[in-house]
Amino acid sequence: MNLERIKELLNKWKFPLLILALGLVLLLIPGSPEGVQTPDSDALQLERALSEAKGVGEITVIVSEHGVVIVCDGADNAEIRLDILHAIGSYTGYRSDQITILKRISS
């Protein structure tokens, strides 16, 4: 190819090539996805909210891709367990068989 042909092709495709280059640059820029929910942020929000509920007591929440595990003081009360189950299911969309609620060991 001669120089004239290359100049002709670049002139013809300059805008698509410019858009492609800008897209590649944007892909390489690291970003912090603000507002994106992660399992850790979900767990913290659930811990804060549920610890305020009557009878729940101290609570630890673990959220994974497969389900939720709750460890709390009030887990021995069936009504509190049901309330926690409904709250977790409503917030996360997990079914009741994907949510485990355990009684915290008294220290």
C-alpha cells in the first residue's frame, strides 16, 4: 500500500476509529462503582436494621451468592425468627430455605 491509500483510508474511517479509541480508553480507566450493592454492604445494612428490631439483640449477618446466615441473640424465639426470615427474604429475595438463623452462644 502506498502512502496516499493509507491517508485515504484514515480519512474515510477517522470517526469510527476515534470512537473506538475513546471506548478503549474508557475501558482502561479504573472506576469505583458507587451505589453498587455487594454482599458485604448488604450484610452491614441488614445488621444495622435488624439490630434495631425488638428482641433480636446482637446480630451478625453473612450474605453469599447462595444464601444468608444470621446469628443473633433472639433466635430462640419463634416469632423473632419468623420476623427475621421475612425481613431477609424481602430485602434479598432469597427463599426461606436459603436463610439460616442461628442462636448466638451466650458468653
